[in-house]
Amino acid sequence: MKFDPTMTSFFGDTLLKWYLANKRDLPWRRTKDPYKIWLSEVILQQTQVIQGLSYYNKFVQTFPTIKHLAKAKEDTVLKMWQGLGYYSRARNLHTTAKMVATIYKGVFPKTYDEIRSLKGVGSYTAAAITSMAYNMPYAVVDGNVYRVLSRVFGISTPINGTKGVKEFQELADALILKKKAGLYNQAVMEFGARYCKPTNPDCENCVLNSKCLAYSFNKVTQLPVKLKKIKIKDRYFNYFLLVDKNKNVIVHQRNKKDIWQGLFELLLIETEKETDLKTLLKSKQLNPFGKNFVVEDIHKEYKHILSHQHLHSHFYVLKFKGTFTTKHNTIALKDIQKLAWPRLIEKFLQVASYV
Ligand code: SF4
């Protein structure tokens, strides 16, 4: 794309000035340690800064270096991640730490290509780490950057199509302040997150408004353009907290390629649609227990929204009159808080006062 060459310095310099006067003081901005920057980037991928902050502090305290993280058990990492969602991030974090410990002897790699090849690290994260830790001129393009660039430069190419991804990356690469790459990247992201917001940005007082095409042509609300949304799938989860005479509970670790891989759950009967308890009690999953149980409690529907799925969940508490055998996967009810649960189940366990 062609644009006025004076725009490069105006755009970068103006944003940098704005950033230095307005930036939030965040712990990962006070370090050049690539491990800590990577950690913050993974935590913030689908999480708000305010929520991610305590997790970041907890991880840095527990695992001050990547070698400490590499030595941890996966269950410990998942447990610490509990409540943040998108658990593949925690698993990738742990796998990558082990990879760095083995391949790079515990020293975080220094080149873009090496960092990009780590598990769970895409081009955005690789650019963020290399620019912020090593000041290398790799431009980040996240949702905030797409919004700022599309508005200032008046670009209507959809940001989630192949053409748009390429076009915006090329523009970002052309705009980056090469000698201040880390600061520049943070400035443009922060500006998008806190000033050029999705709705009602304060264009009247904006430092970029003299050159902003969306503002000049009254197109702020129309940019950026996105292709149609993906279809949301509805799923129906029926969970049973099945407790035996010895106060043990049936649990299951999710291993399939699906949501919550590696986390624990209660006995689950997934159905195609809302299903009443009478029908559920006849399901094959409950067959091994005969009719040897009583329904102790029924909880209202819990809705849980994931990016591509809406989970409609019911929880039932059943008291099994017998005792579970060794072929059942169980845990003592009193130890239930030791396992890493998805947020949905954790919420139920809290409401029902089990944790
Ligand atoms: S003028 Fe408005 S749309 Fe343009 S960069 Fe500033 S806040 Fe964003």
C-alpha cells in the first residue's frame, strides 16, 4: 500500500509520545526478561489485563525462571491456571518450558525464527517477545493494532481474511520505529486498547485526528471490517456428582481433542439437547451403578460461553449406596479442591459448598 512517507514518523512519534504520558505501569513492562514477557503474552492472549495480572504475579513468584516452570508437574501448572480458561495455553506453556530447558539448556532463544517455532507461539507473540525483550524490529498486529491501522489509514479490507492479514502486516512492518521497536509496539497496542476503542472513541481530542482518514470521512464506526462470524455450537452437559458410602467421588480426566484437555470433570452425560433427569438416569454411563443411588440435589442450569461453543449444563448430586471399586477413577470428596477443574465445574463446586 502507498501512503505519505511523512506519515511513518508522524504516526510512530505521536503514538510514542502519547504512550509515555499515558501508559499503565505493568510488571511485564518493567522487564526485558524474554521468559516473563512470553509468560505475560500467553496469559493475556484471551484474558483482560486486570484479570491476568494476579496470574502473572503468581506464576513469576512460583516459577521465577523457565527452568522452574519446566520442572513443575503439568497438574500443578493447570491448577494454577484454573479460572483463566483456554487451557491449551497452559499446556503449551509447560511444553515450551520443557522444550527450552532441553533444547536451549534453559536459556530463552534469541532469534525470531527460534521463538516462532516454540509451541503455542504465533507470529504475533514472536514479534512481541523479540521486540520487547531484544528490541528487534518485528511489528505486532493484534486486534487493537488492526483497529488503529484500519481507521487511521482508512483500510476496509477484512481483517480476518488472508488478504487483510497480509496487507495489515505489511503496513505495520513499514510503520515500526526500528530503533524503538519494543516501545512502539506497546504504544500502538495500548492506544488501541485504551483510546481508539471499538465504540465511541474520543476522536475530537485524539492526537492522531489530523491524519485519521476514518475520522475525516466519518467512517470510524464502520472500521475495521470483519468477515462474518463463525457458527456457535450449543452443547448440553449433564454432570453427576456421584458420591459413595466412603465419600468418594467419580472423576474423569479429559483426554480427547476437545475443550479442557487434561482437566478433571465429574461423571458426564453429554446429550444432543436438553434432557430430563428421568431419561438421564437410564443412560449407559449410570448403568454400572444399577438403581442403587438416590438423587440428593438438582442444580439450576449453568450457562458457560466459550468462543465457539455455548455450554448448557446441569448438575445433579447422587448418593451411591454401595462403594466404588478400583476400576472406577475416584477421589475423596474432601480432596476435591486438589484437582484442576474447568471454571464451570469449579463454579458449581463453590456454589454447592464442596470447595
Ligand atoms: S481519530 Fe478516532 S478513529 Fe482516528 S485514531 Fe483517533 S480515536 Fe481512532
